[in-house]
Amino acid sequence: MTVNIALVLVAVVVLTMPVFAIVSRGRGGDPDVATRPTSVILGRWIRDWVMWMIAPLERSLVASGVSPDALNVLGAVFGLAAGVAYMRASPALAGWFILLGGLADILDGRVARARGLASRYGEFLDSMLDRFAEVFAFVGLAAYLSVTPAGALAVTLAAGSSLLVSYARAKGDAVEVACRGGVMQRAERLVLLALASIFDRSIASAAGWAYGTLLFATVWIIGIGALGTALYRTVAIARALRSGSGRSR
């Protein structure tokens, strides 16, 4: 997909924001979004807008009886495809695969709840396949950016810290302390990585930078932000356990 087509698509998507602002005025937000933590990068209004955008697709999938398991597997396949695209030095294509994988990840849970199929099995499968998808993408990204030691270090930090964020949440749930906050949650990581991958070469050309500069910097931001998020969750859970409370954070 050419950069021009990507820019047109982004422009069309952005233009739906004022439409959503008008049609959603006076209405309550998406109930699923209301139960989830937000961050500086992806606030509740943005998430409500995304749910509004994909609502027709969601209704179509529910009506057609698509299995949430199929969407879970599809998300992992898109993660694998992103990794392969990175290894083939096609970061823009990888970025689109990451976005598609994120879309599948959103839809699997919503379809499951709409069809009354939500279960602990589905929650487990969703969480595990999300991790597989992320690892697949980072492995390919490592192959793409490891031409320099700094690139390899950036990807290693981003991948390791991303898994620490997820592990902190899982371990917190295991000890009955729900902690899902932080600036670099999975949605933020996916969006930043995808956009940097899609627009890296066009921005680099316009700015006179070497290809990969924007992506390299973004991976460092993801790595540092995810490490900070993992540390935040670790401290929050430890404090809750020490004080004897188990409230959500």
C-alpha cells in the first residue's frame, strides 16, 4: 500500500471524529470502554470513537455467527504476518498487519459478549494469543532493526518490557489485586508501533533522515514507557498487598 493511500485513509478516518462528536452528544459512552483503564495517549473519548467506527463490522460478525476463537487466531496470524513483513524490510505493510491484529483483538471479546460466549476459556486464549502475536511482531522487528546494536537493544527492551506489563497484570489478578493502569498498555504499544511503521519512510524522506529513524525512536519510547508501566504496576500491587487492600487501580 502506497504512502499516498495510507494518508488518504488516515484523513478519512480523522474526518469521522467531528461526525462522532455530533452523533454521540448527550449519549453515554460505550459500556465496555467505561470498564477499562485509559491513558494519556488513548483517552476514553478516543476509545468510544473507535468502538463507534467498528460497530457496523461488529454487528455483521455477530449476525454471521463468526466464532470469537476464529478472531483470536486471526489476531495471532496478523502478528505473525507483521513479523514476516518486518523481516522482509516492509515496515509499512507490517504496520497495517499490526492494526488489523489489534482490530481482531478488539472484536473477539465484543463478539463473545454479544453472543453470550464470554468465558474463562476465551479470556485465557485471548490473552495468550495476544502475547504470541506481540512476540511474533517483535521478532521480525528485531531482524529489521538489528543492523545496529542500539536497534537490537531497543527491540529487546520493548519486547521484554511489554511482556512484563502483561505479567504484572496477570500476577496481580492471581493475588486478587486488579492493576491495569499505566501509560504504555497494549493498545498504546500497538498504535504507536503501527503508525511509526506505516509512516517511517515518508516522514524520513521529508525530514532528510535515514529510513528507520522514526521507527527506531518509537521502539525506544515503547520500551521505556512499557518498563515504566511495569514498574508502576509492580509498586501498586505490592503496596495494595502490604496494606491488605485489593481494589482495582
